[in-house]
Amino acid sequence: MKHLPRVLIVEDEPAIAELIAINLRHGGFVPVLAEEGVAAQRELDAVLPDVILLDWMLPGQSGLALARQWRKQARTKSIPILMLTARGDEPDKVAGLDAGADDYITKPFSTQELLARIRAVLRRRAPESVKDSVTVGALALDAATHRISHQDQELKLGPTEFKLLHYLMKHAERVHSRSTLLDKVWGDHVFIEERTVDVHIKRLREALGAAGSMVETVRGAGYRITAQV
């Protein structure tokens, strides 16, 4: 028997949740409803879904807090999460992605768009994940221990900046377009705006401090990391 993808819908507005559920059933999915975090966790403990549709504004824990929590748990960290929200501002989108969401859909949205995005995260190839160590100039990154140092001084980076730096360092001196970085760092994210990359590059440079200038902008082409002379 063919496996029907299970979608956990965490949404506290019953009318919206039910509408999504009906459309998912018609689209060949098995919807499971939860109104808030505690109920959602109960569902996750029982059966892991293939995708989580997570509303930003929830009673109790926010969707953002739940996304962070589930990303830290070994059992749930690889489940694709789509944030549902009325917040369309760029900083909110970045906050959602930083918390671990795989995609972001702003209300109101069309059923076709929602189904397309769910299918996209299900078929998306996983981002590169290798536990190696790499050095560029005085910058060293150990993926196994998640440590980064510059001139033997340890640096602290967020998870997205870490993945971005890891990819750039593995392919040092090469120029990477924004779309390539989205593909290789985030996964095959067809729906995330390319400007998101610029925000994370800016954060990466700030976190690298003195080594920030190693991350170069190549006008009209993208970004690269180069060893400082």
C-alpha cells in the first residue's frame, strides 16, 4: 500500500485548520490536527509526521519556540517545518528560518501554493552534511565538534551561519551565486528569497570579527571565501 504523507497541522484557529485538513486530504495527505504545542508534542510522541505545518502565533509556546525545540531533539530535528503566519516582514522570515523552519508561507495563501510547498519540502534533497574539518588561511572549522577558530581564538556562530561558512570553506576561492548557496546550504529551497542569503552573509561576517573580510562579495555574481594574505 502506498504511503500517504502525514502532515501535522499546528494551528489554533479551528476554521483555518479544518480548511487546510480538507485540502490536504484531497491532495493525498493524511492531516493530523493540534491546537497548540502540548497537543502537537503528544502527536509527535505517538507518530512522527512527514511534514509539520506550524502557525507562528499560538497559545502558550509560540511556533518559533516550538520550531527551535523540535530542531534540538534528535527524533524530530530532520522533519521539514513550514511556518504559517500573517507576518510577512523580512526580519520575521529570517527569524523563522533561523529557528529551523524549512519554508515560510504567509497568510492568506492559496491551497495550490500550500500543497506545492509541502511537496517541495518532501522531495527536496537534503543539504550537505559531512563531519569533516577544513582550514582556509588562519580560519579553521571542525564540523564534527562544531568548533570554529581564527588564529586559535574560538568563534561562536549560529547554526545557519555555521553551515554557510562550512560550505564556503569547503569550496574556498570559488564564487557561489545566492541560488547555489540556498541549494547547497539550506537544501533545495525553491521558495526562499535569495535576499535571505545576504542577511546570513552579513551575520556571518559580524560573527567572524577580524576574519569577516575573508568573505568577499563578488558584484553581480555572489560570494566567496578567500584566504587572507
